[in-house]
Amino acid sequence: MAPLLAPVNCEIDALLWNLERGIHVKSLQDRQRDERERKLADIQRQIEQGTLVVRKMTEEERQANPPRPRPAGGPRQRRRG
């Protein structure tokens, strides 16, 4: 009988396959930056097409939705659990 093998993590296998072949794999920060740029480009395209209108809040909207307090500066602490 063959020994039991641990389940294969497809994401890790894909990264190793790419590394062995010298293929660049984007980091998490690169993927997040690309996604943010894509979303901003989509918003700009909608504004230019006229399907999205950006306007300032009215005084009533500003009172109903006050600004949220900003978190204190500095590095964020990870929660251990």
C-alpha cells in the first residue's frame, strides 16, 4: 500500500512551477496596485462617457454623513490569535 501524501496546494505548486522556469510572479502589493489602477481607470472612463457623475455633497448630506475619525498614525499592529 502506498504511503498517504499530504494534499497538494495548487497555488504553491503554480508558484514553484513559475520559479523553476524563471517566470515573474507578481507580489500581493503589485496585484493590489494593478487592481486599484484598473478600478480608477474604469471610473475615469465612466466619467468621460457620462455614465458616472461626481459631485460635491450638499450641506444636508454632509450633516447626515459626517467625516469618520482617522486612525492614529504609525505602523499597524497585527493581532495574534
